[in-house]
Amino acid sequence: MFHTSSQQKYWLFPSHEELKRRRIETNKAYCEKHAQAAAQKGCEFLTPDEEELLCQHYMKKLLEFCALFQPPVPHSAMGTAAAYYKRFFLNSSVMEYHPRDIFLSAVYLAFKVEEYNVSVDQFVHVLAPQFRARTAEMVLRDELLLLQRLKFHLTIHSPFRPLDGLLTDIKTRAPGISNPDQFREGSTAFLLKSLSSDTVFLYPPSQIALAALVHSSRQTHTRVDGYIHSVVLKAEAPLTGQKLLDTLQRIEDMVLQADLPPSSKVAPIERKLERCRLQELSPKGRKRKSEEVGSATKRSKVIPHSSILNAQTEVEGISRLPDM
């Protein structure tokens, strides 16, 4: 149950301002720790906004990567991977751990947790051949690091299951709505887009699912107001009911405003990041990782951070997020 989960207890925050404060503190801690080395090398650190922009960019890559697998990755597994990735970078800087590396590790861990059964060889098979061996080593090497940063809280309550429950409930308790499945496509597209927003940190999954349903109902011109007022809000006090309606509107606004950054904005940040990630500025980098897993000492080269996915986006038929 969500209300007794680690997600509700440790990963649900009171406001967007609290999330912003945490990200600023994470950025500040890294910059202060490596200020002397950066000054010697003439490096300029990323700002919190630049870090967030880069994280959003690689969230898009995460979803596109999931779309490469057959059979299709369940939406619940995609939601779990996105949540792991976002949690990691709430308390870690992209200047220390590149989001390309972390999103691949987050996806692999999510596949195991959600029982989407692929071996590590199958996992990397969707990549260009020259990157498969080193990527397999990387995701296995970084698994413990990811688990630690997630505080071993692995159960994710995503909004996709509550959406299924709402659609089933409409069929049985709202006979005036003849075809509830007409809401599924638009609601699912909304939930996939929500993975790029901070809703997972701010709202319970049931509220995000209900906001998706309301949004889809507007697109199909089939209103669900009667269902919401007669069923969902029936047991609520008037003020509580209005508060929920206001919350649904805030969720919808947040998701629709979660635009992914254009590549033209990302490229200069990527170049700036590479200068921030000099070995001297990352004492926990390759040395730390080699000590965690003995086999990693055989690694002699760092994969260019733009190479794997740039090569992979040339794969025919790569899927994109649905347009909203």
C-alpha cells in the first residue's frame, strides 16, 4: 500500500521549493568540495539549472532506450526506472556521476525489480556492438552504488496501476460513460510525459492517475465530472473535495509544462560537463569504481558520454514519447 510505503515516507516532499532547495544544496556541496581543483584547472562548474536541464535530457533518452526492447517494456517498469533515476540525482551531482551512465543502470535495476526478464547480454544487445561489453560491465559495476543512493528503497508505486483501477471502476460505477477505454491512450500518454516532471516527488500515484484521466477526458470531449463528483468525491467533505480538484489541476499544469530541452541547449552544457569531470575533480570516479568491483580495474578507457546513444538513435524504428 502506498500510504505505508517507503515512497510515501521518504520520497514524497511538501513542495517544489523543497526539491529545488535539495538540488541547490547538492550542486553547492560538489562545487565547494572541488573548488580548489577547479580553480587550478580553470574549470567552470555547472549551475543547478544546468544540472536539471541535463537530467531532463537524459530522462528522454531513458524512455527512448526502454522503447527499443521487445516484447515492449511494461509502463510500470519504465516508471520504476524513471523514479530510480530521478531519486539518484536528487542527492547526487551530474558532475560526479554522468546521467548517461546512471540511467542505464537505473533501467537495468528496474527491469530486475519489475521482473521484465532480460539478461545483461540481452540488455546491451540493443546498443551498437562496440559498446556492449563495456556497458554491461558498467551497469553491473554501478548497481551497488545505485542501491545505496536509493537507500535500498526499491518498491515504486507508479500511477499506471491506479489508472487501470479507475478505468475498471468507471465501467462498473459510471454506466453513463459508454466506453471508458477511450481514455486509455490519452491517459497513458499523459503519464509517460509525467515521468519527466517532478510529480513523482510531490503527489500520490492515485492523484496523478486521476489527473491523467481528467486530461484525457477533455481530449475525447467525454466529461468525467459526474463520476468524479458522485464516486470519487462522494465520501469527501466539501472543502476536501475542492482541494482535490485544485490538486488535479496543479498536476495537469505541471505535466503539460514539463517540456524536454532542445538539443541546442544541451550541447554546450555537455561540453561544460566534460570539463567539470576531469579525473582530478572526481576523486570518487574511476578509482572508486575500480575498488568497488575488482573486475573494473581492467577498464582502461572511458566511453565518450555522447557516443552510445548518438549511435543508438540511428536504429530504425526508435520510439519517441507520444505528443501531448
